[in-house]
Amino acid sequence: MVSGLAEGIDACAARGALDAKHAICPTLAVLGCGVDVVYPASNRILYEEIIERGAVVSEFLPGTRVERYHFPIRNRVMSGLAHGTLVVESAERSGTSITAGYAHDQGRDVFAVPGRIGDEMSAGPNGMIARGEAKPVFSPEEILAEFSCLYVPAETRPPANIVLLSSLGEEQRAICRLLKSGEMSFDELCDSLALPIGSMNANLTELQFSGILQVLPGRRYCIDTDRVKLKDI
């Protein structure tokens, strides 16, 4: 999920992606300033979470402050990084319409949520739909259907394999028991189990190749619950 870290829909979309299983929905923020400048400042917590679990990018040098003319430049990068652009609300002439225009030029799909006629913030998406510049959508599933080659619905995935913890080595069992309660970083695992770094690396690599663990951004690990179910017998 690519956004500009702006207040409103951008922030809500980023938060939704972070709260989802981010191995499936990685989160990317494109800034209209240097990557070390938080804008808007009210989204600092969100900015820090995206750095930890996704990525913050910019084509501006570190330390570059925000300027109005930076945002159209940023929007070009946003649309180029995404497979498609979704317009939820916008005025007829806005930064969002600029992003949608870039998406067209880049050969990307554009989607729009229809809004109430006469509502200023629905003028953008309604106009794009009327001009044939955007596909009207009413649910996330309609967008996912357009990218079915990239997304496998949960109901069509093969059933998870059952893995008995007793079949694993002592150190691997300890790692899995910790991760059953949630994701952890490499350092957190080392500290919790007091294992040498080399031993931890070897165990995590073997568990990953066995399909039991999943590696997340920031070198964090979790049980791949889509593929395995652990049973402690």
C-alpha cells in the first residue's frame, strides 16, 4: 500500500495496511521532503511505524524541507510505485487528480469510489468515472479481482500443515513457543532465549526453509499461520 503520509485518507490507508498482515500488505510512504523530515508532524507515530515495518522513501535529499511544488513530484513517484491508484475523495482540481493523471500516463489502473452528486469532495472521483478515466468500485474485493495474479484469497489457499513441536529440536521449539504469541525481532529472540547469534541464525534459517517461519520487514519473525499450524504435544 503506497501513500503520501498526508492526514486523512492517506493516514487511514497506511494504518489499515499496518494493522493487516503486513507480509501480505507491505506499507510504503512517499514524502514530499527528505526522508528524515516528518510531514505532517502529527503523523510522527505513523511515520515511525512505517519505518519499522515498511519503508519511507523520497527522491529529495535528506534535510529537504516541505515546499508546495514538491507534492506533484511526490505524486508521480507514488503512482509509479503502485499497481493502481484509488481515488476515494477529491475536489475536481486537486493533488489527487494530478496523481490519477500520472497513473494514466504510466499505464496504471485508476479506480474511484462514487460519491454524492453535488458534494465538493465527490466531484473528483465522480468526474473521473463520468469521463471514463477511472473504474467505479464499491468494495476492496473489486480491486483485488483486478490483480488476481498478485493476490490469492484466503479461501483458495491450501490448508495449513500441522507441525508437531515435538518433531523440532529443543532450540527451535523454544523459538516457536515464543513466536506463537506474536512477531519478534532477531534481537528480541536472542535476548529472550540467550542463544548465540550464530545458533539463532542457523535455527531461524532452518525454520524459514521448512515453511514454519515468515520473515517480516525489519528482520522480524512470525509463525507462517497460512502454511502451518503448530501443535504442542
